[in-house]
Amino acid sequence: MAEGTRLGRYTLVKRLHVGGLAEVYLAVAGAKGFEQAVAIKKLLSAAAHDEEFLTIFLDEARISVQLSHPNIVHVLEVGSEDETYFLAMEFVAGRTLADLAARLRPDDLALRVPLAAFVVSKIAEGLDSASRCTDGQGVELNIVHRAVSPGNVLVSYSGEVKLLDFGTARASNRAQHTQVGMLKGKLGYLSPEQLRGAEHLDRRADLFAAGVVLHELLTGERLFPDGSILQSLERLNDRQVPPPSQKNPHVPPELDAVVARALADQPDERFQWGRELSAALGPFITGAVRSSAELASLLKDRFAAEFVSDQELLRRALASPGPALPEPRLSAPGRPRPQAVTPGEPEPRLSAPSRPPSRTALPRVESDATRAAFPVLAAGETTSPGSAAAPGRAPSRSSLPPVAAPRATPARPASR
């Protein structure tokens, strides 16, 4: 799709990435003076005509719109236009965690400890929120990301850490379900139970992947290099994961223990919730990376040229004027505008405003068809069925009961 094309209420500015199923654009939305940068993930035309790919894309949309957390990329809207399906997401100006890890230098061993602890603690908090998500009826969705890796984590220039890409996520409300024995995700980050083809996965599979990311950030090396499925299955027989301190002497024994627990072979031996992993990493968030401010400074330092070009791209995108807002009405609603008076002419007579007719309470008419057509309104009623008056509204005069006039008291005869 050409840059500058309108897609719904969004104007595409530049294509940022293209994958097997979708492409991502920087886009702009909003009226003139209120422009906002967003990211548009658009299903490729070839994939849009494949029922399986379309179902996968819509499953991602169905899961993503229900997630709201500072450490998860927020989906603003799901839409389609002329058989083009898209997700509108918040635009995160920054780089992937994989990009940042590649820019770390050999002499950054001491820096790696607080950096890894801070970033993975935020990943764990996002995973914790996703695993606790429920639908509108309060039913747990049991969301499992299944693709946690450095490439699916964004680090913004303001120091935010955000999970993205729930396209392979598993949830109870998915239309498509993975067949037993089919692997989803990157091989180097799959949990043992995923490699064994377990039918039922839960949040602890994601925490294993977060443990792999933690190990790699601490050491600067891949823990399980991508290979064939056979090679990945063979590593199940070698359950001895080398502690990060063997590669990085700045890693304390207590942090080695955290990594070992996150990478335990059996799910029951791992951290059970993301909050537990995040809390365990808290004592190591010190020194060079104590907060988002230090992370932002590090990212801008390692991507100085890219930061300038990215800011210029964003500035030019927001400088594109959006549609103008309608002119505001200067007169108050319902109030007549003043009339011009020519000198020497009599002033116009102002008639008294007409009294509005009394509001007669109407009987409530409701049917099954009405509830079917307006399910949200029917579910959100605050009045009891059959009630005619809206809550908090005084009854009209015509609905008030008649009040009898008081009887005149006969006068007493005057006493003589």
C-alpha cells in the first residue's frame, strides 16, 4: 500500500516493517492541530484471502484489544476497509530489545546486570497482567504469549519496555486452536513443555522464555541457538543450564539462583506468576539502570544517529495537516441572536418566550427485538423493566394526581 494512502481515518506515512502475514506503518490520525502518531499493522493482501491467516490475524486482534498495561503495546482499534484488515496501535518510538542487545559492548558486563534485571522485570509485569486478563463477563482468558523473545519487546526512547505481537498467543477465546504437536514461537525460547508438544500450556511457559531473555542479557550470548527441532529436543536431555556468572563475573550468586528458578525444567519449580519474577529481580535494579530515565539515556546514547532521524520522521509526520475541525457556534444553543437596529427606527418588541409543553410520561414499550437491536443499552439499564420515567427526573405536571381545593369554613354568627 502506497505511503500517503488513507486507511479508515488514518493516513499512512511510512512502512516500518514487513513480515510473513502483515506489514507495519507509521500513520497519523486526528484533526488539524490534534494529530497523533499511531502504528498500523495491516494484513497483507495475499494473506487476507486465506481463511487460516485471516483467522490468526483476527485472533490477535481479539486478544490484544482486551489487554491494557503499561508494559504491553496498546491496541486502539481493529478495523477493515475494502477487505483490508488492520490494527491501530500506539506508536512506540524506539528500538527492539534485540537491537539494544546488539549495541552492547564487550566491556558492558557490569552494566548488563541492572539492565537485564530492569528490562525483564517489566516484561514479567506485562506477562502477569496478560495472564490475569478476563473477558467482559469476568471469565479468565488464560492468555499465553508463546513468543516472548528480544524481537518482540520494544524499548522506547523514553525508557518504556513493552511487549508486542500476540499473534501466536493462546487464549480461551481464540477462534483457531493449535493442533497437538504443532510448535508456535521461536525455537530458542520455547519451554520444555512446548518442545514436548504439551496439549495444555499456561503462563509458566512464558516465564521460562523470560528466563532465557534474562540469561542472554546477562551473558551477551545465546543460551539455546536456533537450530532444527531435533537439536531443540536433544537439549531437553541436558538440563544443566550454565549459570550466567560463568560468562559474566559481575552476576552475583543470588541472581544466578533467580535465573536457575526461571529456567527450571518442571513448571511447578519455576516462578508461578510474573509478579514473583519481577519481585525477585527488584534487588538487582541498581547503579547504571535504576529507572526508565537511565534506560532512556542508554538507548539514546547507543542509537544517537537513529534517534535524530526517528525524531525528524515523527516531526514531519505530525506536521502533515489533518482535516479541519468545523467552525464553533458562537451563539449559545436556543438563545436568539441579537438583531441589528437602524438609528431612528423603533426598537423591536421582544415577545415572551413560549412556555414549553409539559412533558407527559410515556409508557415504556419494549420488545425482544428492541433488546436484540440495542444489547448494550438493555444491559446497562438502571431503571426497572416497565418503568416509564427516567431515574432522577421529576414527574411531569400532567402525571401528578389532582389536588382538591380546601373547603371554605362557614363564618360564625356574631355574638350579641
